[in-house]
Amino acid sequence: MTDLLVDAPSFTIAVLGAGAWGSTLAGLAIERGHTVRLWSPRRDRDRLAEVVSDADLIISAVSMRGVRPIVVQMQQQTLPAHVILLSATKGLDADSSANQLPLLPSQIWQQAFPENPVAVLSGPNLAKEIQHKLPAATVVASSIAESAIAVQQAISSSRFRVYTNPDPLGVELGGTLKNVMAIAVGTCDGLQLGMNAKSALITRGLAEMLRLGCRWGGKPETFYGLSGIGDLMATCNSPLSRNYQVGYGLSQGKSLQTILTELEGTSEGVNTTPILVKLANEQGISAPITQQVARLLNGETTPQAAVAALMERESKPELG
């Protein structure tokens, strides 16, 4: 890492999305001495061309629902082929065509800009901790190694360690699938079921992520890294996690609408869950935790009944 920080090139970076994560990434880039332009889809809609002009790296840090609208806007701009597009969004596209796997954010960007290198950023990165200058690590993945290294050089620092990975699909899926598991774990904590139950739930949640992610095409080893189990542990163990807050709030008898209204930002797990259930049913993939989270979000079960249903499942070998 030290070698990367010596004589690293200076970039012009456009960050699309001025929420907690976008602002945090912009701050990290500014600390590295780059020229950074932060764009908000609400405040700066008419300034997009100005913000992305001459950018070497464009970071998309909007919510999943904001990805397609911004991609459409970006297609109106002239984007040189050398510009790297970095997706920092964790979610699944609800508007993907029927009879195909739901698209991930990076896939939407790549379809729109087939000539540009696309990379994915994901890991155990709670924005507020990084804003308070606490140490963290993350993963940048791309099928083009040089693009991953360029992003690594752009945002790495002594307190924000960036690893590269050649499996963008697995890295992106890890960050997406763990959001659903965090809702379940937040519920478990809210019910005060103890560390034994919580540890079992997280472990089985990882197994479920592996079943889904590997069927999708992700590499198994990726889910044992920072963007898989690392992100899962951070999200399932911190009240800073919005998905965890959703599960915890439901366990306290709050309605989903009330929780989402009070939430600072978006709980991507709420939007991801129904898409994931549909996929699991179509593909015949066992996803009991996701199924119970979906029923809980839809008001079809109570937190207590959802946990009981998981505990009462038929006994089976652990590895399966």
C-alpha cells in the first residue's frame, strides 16, 4: 500500500450522489489531493455536464432507485472511453426485463457505456465511522485490472485501505445480499435473543448469500472476503446500519412506513428483498431467511413468528 501512495497520479473525480456515502467518498478523494466535484441529483440537476466534464473517474453513489435516471442523464453527455465508472451502490434493479437475472448497478452502467471501464466498490464501510476518521478497508473490483488499480490509487490512504479483486459480480452481490440478512439480524437483536441466536443467524445468512451469489456467477472465495463476510459483520453489528435499524424497529412494534420515514437515507435491503424472493423461487434456491424477511416486511408475520419459523426448520447437515 505504501508504494501506491507514493507519486500516485492526481485525478479529476466527479461524485454523483451527495448523501452520506457519496460525501464520504468525496472527502476521501479530497484528502488525497484530487480535484473533486460533488453532484446532488436534487440540487444540481442542471449542472451534470459541468460536474463530469474532464473527469477521469466518475463515482456513482446514489440509491438503487436513482441509478437508471442518472444513467439516462449521463447518456446525454460525451464520455471519453478512458473515463472509469465506479459504482458504489448496493442493490438490485426492480425494472430488469422479465426472464433475466435482475441487473446490478454496475451492469446498468456497463450496458449504457460499453466502451468505458466499470468498477465496483464494496466493503464494511459505515459512512459515519469513516467520516470520524476511523480506519476502514474496502474492495474495488473490475474485470480490467488496470482500472481497479487506478481507483485503488485514487482513494487509498493510511486510514482507508483499498484492496483489488477480479470478481466484480461477487463483490457487488456480497454488498447487496447482506442487506437482507442485516434486517433479520436487527430483528434478532431487537428481540434480545442473545449472541448464540445472532451468531447462528449470521452464519446461516452467509450460507444463504453463498447459495444465491454462486448461482448468480460470483466466486465462492469472494464471499469470504471484505465485500462478503466483512460487510455482513459490519452491517449486522452496528446500529449505524440502516438495514439493521429496519429489523430492530420492526421488532419493537413499529410499522415499516414509520421506520422508513424516520430513517436517515435508504434501506436498500427493503427494496432488494422482494426481488431476491422472486429470483430464489424461480431458480429453486433455498433462501429461508430472505423468505421470512419478505413476510415480515409485508406484514404477513410477526418478528417472533419469523424467528420461530427459522428455528423450527427441519434438521439437516450444516454444509448445505
